[in-house]
Amino acid sequence: MTDIIKIKNISNYTFEIIDNILILKPKKNIITEEEFEKIDLTKSSILEYNILDIKNNIISNNISNKYKTILIDIWLNTPFQEIIKYTTFNIKLTNEQGNKGYYWNEQLKFSSQNKDSNGTMKEIIKMCKINNYILDITIKLNNSKTIYFKTIL
């Protein structure tokens, strides 16, 4: 084989060879939390994510593309008193399903009002920090740009 393969901007990729096959992966340009807070997540899509505790136990990973589902996974691994103390969500200990935007969660045994993707993501980051969880997430924005964010302990 004498064909030449040219790849522009090769420095934007990492590569590895597995079974004599060259695999190129785009490098992740991980943004800071300050940059992340300025981004509008409205109509964004979660492409992939992992949330790990400090012992590398999985708290949540690629189960859902919904911000609220990720938050619920975090809440399920957070002591209730910590949730009540730190959450920015409105919570009631009674089943308020459908009343003023509340949704009952049987596993958590409380109702919470929903927030938009921006508010929910802020809560995810906050709860990850409180629990010393590592969040690694890839999001496709409404403008088709892909962003990468990772919390730092």
C-alpha cells in the first residue's frame, strides 16, 4: 500500500495503535468552571458523562441524557440532611406530584420542583463538590458546539 493519508490539524487529536490499526480521537479542550457558568445549556444534549467518588466508585455514568436524572443519581448517594442543607431546589417531604411544578420521587421520598438545564447543572456541580465527586461531562450545545467539563477536587 503506497497511498498517503493526510490529516489536517493532527495536533488536535490523540492517537493510539491497537491491533495494528491507527485510532485518532479528538483532544478534549476541557473548559474551566468559570467558562462553563457562562454557557447557556438550553436545548443542549448530554453526549456522555461519568460521576465518580474519591474511591473511583461509579455514582452515575451514561445512564441518561437528562440533567434531572443525573441529579437524582447524585441525590440518591447523598445523605438527606446534606441535600436539605445545600440544595437550591424547592423540596417538600410530601407527595406533591403535579402541584406547582413538583415531581415526586419514590426512591428519594420527596418532591422537588424542576429547574431548567442551567439551574439543574449548577445543582449537579454544587452537589458533586459537596460530596467530593468527580464529574466528567461532554455536552453538545444548541449551536452544535461540543464542550467538555470536569470538576476538580
